[in-house]
Amino acid sequence: MSARRLDGKARAARLLGEVEQRVRACSERGVRPCLAVVLVGDDPASQVYVRSKEKRAAEIGIEARDHRLPASTTTDELLALVAALNAESAVDGILIQLPLPPQCDAQRILLAVDPAKDVDGFHPDNLGRLMLGQPRFVACTPQGCMLLLEDSGVSLAGARALVIGRSTIVGKPMAQLLVHADATVTVAHSRTRDLAAEVARADIVVAAIGRPEFVRGEWIKPGAVVIDVGMNRLADGRLVGDVEFAAAEARASAITPVPGGVGPMTIACLLHNVVLAAERRAGLV
């Protein structure tokens, strides 16, 4: 068996095509979707992520307002900017690029973002709505994972799903989405006993632990679907996921590559959330 590779680039392109049409519909109502991006400091990876997000936004007609602040920015200064963006009616979404410098209280700052503009889906109000099955915005990476699972053709109802990782950015919202899709969900983490046995039982494995090739290919149940959220750079410069790809590909029915799997979906889903906020402002939804 050799798994079908789930092409995140192609799926993201399809989603962005749909989003672009919705941007045009907003423009016909006199509303141009707008994303405010806040980047503090000069972290190289963050700069790459921000450039990528802003480039994709511009390509489909979403305005990206760039707010670049020095690494010395204080929590109070950042809170003042967030308050101003909350009050700006033309701004539909606010993205605070993480990580922030150590002197900035990231939790206070994320809590200060208006939940109606929290297009990352990180605010407790939005996470709570997701738990209730009434989401305003769904966190971007889990949303992208669900679209890739849809493309895999796997039936989620009744399937055993294992989410490896319990972060509020990926693991916890991912588990909620799978529960709402009627999967039987287990969340594994650093203290899980016998992770190999948990993986071997799973029809669906979502790996989001940030440890290169930690999930061994021989653990994968034959025919399982594997969604690898990890993005780890090795000493030799190679990018690898959290799953041992070649060995897992030989056992799975479908698998996401790294790179080219979940990563492109995260940006596409962010822009989907921005246009959803704009549609609400335009009275389209």
C-alpha cells in the first residue's frame, strides 16, 4: 500500500478561489475586506509568515494593513494599538503574530482583541462557541485539517480519531471539530502512556506536537488517514513533520506531506475567516 498524498496547495488554491469570489460580493456592497497584521520585533520566521499571509491577501483583493512595531514594544503600547484596531470599523480581522517578545503579556493582548475580529479563532469567546457547536470563527489550522480530511474521503462518523497535542491553537479545537463530526476522539500528549498503542488503534491520526518524526511509521494502522501538522527544520536544513513520513506513507491510505500539506491550508482558512467577518459587516450573512 502507498498512501494518497493530500495536496494542501491545491486544496488551498480552491478555497482561495472561493474566497476571492466572496471578496467581490463584499466589494459590490461597498465593503473591502481588511486584515490588520501586527508584528512585534524582527523574528525571521514571523516575518516570513507575515509576508506570506499579506501576499495571499493581496492576490485575492483583501486589504492587509501592516503594523510593525519594535522589539521593545510594551504590553500597554500593544494594548493601545489593539484598542484602536477594535474601534476601526473598516478593519474586519486582527492578527497578532506570535510569538511576542518576552516583555509582552501575550495572554492579555489576545484577550483584548474583539472576538468579532479574532480571525485566528484564539479568543476564549470563540473557543467556547466552538465547543457549543456554534462557531463564530474556527481556528485556522484545525479548520484546514478538516477540509483535508474531507478530501481524503474518510467517513468521520464513528471513526476512531487520535489528536496528538493539546494546544489551544490546534489540539483542543481539532478535537472539538472531530467530536462535532461524530468521530470517537482521543487526545494524546506528553504524558500519554503507550502512545504507539493509541496510534495503532486510530483510523485518523492528527499529529501536532512539534517534535520531528516523533510518530513512527510502523505505529500507523494500515489504511489510516494521517494529518501531519508539524513543521520542523532539521540540522541539515530539511523540513519534516511530526510523523515519520516514508514509513507512514507505506501503511496509511492518505497522508499530508510536509511541506505542502497543512501549511497552505492555514493561510487560506485565515483569509476565509477575514472575508466571513467582512460579509457580516456587509450584511451578506
